[in-house]
Amino acid sequence: MIEESSLNNIRNYKLDRQDEYRAILILIWSLIVFIITALGLFDWLSDMVSSLLLKYLGYTNKWSKSFGPEWFLGLNRDVSALGGFPLLFIFLTIIIIYYNLRRESKRLWRLLFIIVGGGILMLIAKTISAHEIPYDPIEIVTNSISQFPSGHAMMGTIFYIALAVTISRRQHSRKTKKLTLISGIVIILLIGISRILPGNHSVADVFAGWALGLVWLSFCWILERRIKNNLDKKNSF
């Protein structure tokens, strides 16, 4: 029994190390993508996509710079709302009530740290890239002070991936775990695409939002594992 327990501990340790290496790899690559977009090295791709959208969809009207007819704008607006503040706030409120009813404060605080911390990081990134900082600090939160990075893409990535991972940890079937994670990925892809197609954001803005969201998620995952491992070591003595 002791040998079997030791083997399981070694196996779990190796799996944790592999997962941590993957998280570090995702963090590094995502950070590289974000830096590349910040330096403007993806601007050529943004210009090419904008030219294609203008060619095949045209402007909504002669006064507008958005692409596609009104129904097309409405469709993309509805999809992108999944990454907007009102819906995310409603979903987060429901999650807070749910975890409070279940008395699972640790899970709740972990999720709140990831989402709220990601929101603060987004505001910092937008403030740094803004051409003009508003006099009223409240406008930094309520208004879009910069297109870069896409807030919808970034917050959608943080919220739905964090939620998908949290849900998948309570599931036992590998198929349902994969479905949950894939569903989260599909949602954030749709949010990003819905910001590009009507011309609300460039490809570079959305790539930067996705990348910075993944940087923050990877950092949070690594931090969580380090804290857990330290606590396990203390409890073992």
C-alpha cells in the first residue's frame, strides 16, 4: 500500500510538472505575440483583412466606417456582447451567488482574483497605449480609451477559459472535460471574430487581447500550483 501510494505521488508530481511546463510555454509564446502586436509587426495583416472586408462587404453606409449591412452589424454586436462588461458582470454576479450558497469561498476568491485581476491588467494596458488620458479617472473604466488591446477579446478569454477550467475540474469524464474547454475556446474565438468583421477592432487588437488574456491565465495557473505545492510541503512535515 505504501509503495503504491508513493508511486501515485511520483506520477502526480510528474504530471504537475508537465502541466507547469505547458503553462510556462503558453505564457512565453503569448507574451511574444503580445509584444509583436504592440510593436506593430501585425499591422500588415490588419490592413490586409480590412481591405478584404471593404472589398467584399463594403461600408454600412457613406457616413460609416463599419463593414457590412445593418443586420450583419447587429449579429456581430450580439456575439461580441458575450465579452462585454454588462453580460460578464451579470454572469459573475450569478457565480458569486452560486458559490456563496455552496459555501465554496476558496473557489470563489480564486475565480474573482483571476477575473478582477485580469480586468485591472486590461485597464493598465489600455492606459499605456492610449493617445490621450481622460481627466476624469472614472472615464478610464467607463469609456474605451484605447483600441489596443481588444477588451472584449481579453476579458472573454480570461472569463470563459477560467470558468471552463473551474467547471472541468469537477467533471470526471475526459470527454465532458474536453467539451467544456473546447466550448470556452469557441466562445472566445467567436468574440474576437465578431470584433474584427464589422471593423470595431483590427486583427492586431484582437490578437493582443487574446495573447494578454492567456498571459494572465498562465501566470495565475503557475501561481496557484506553486502555492499548492508549498502548502503540501508544509503539511507533509
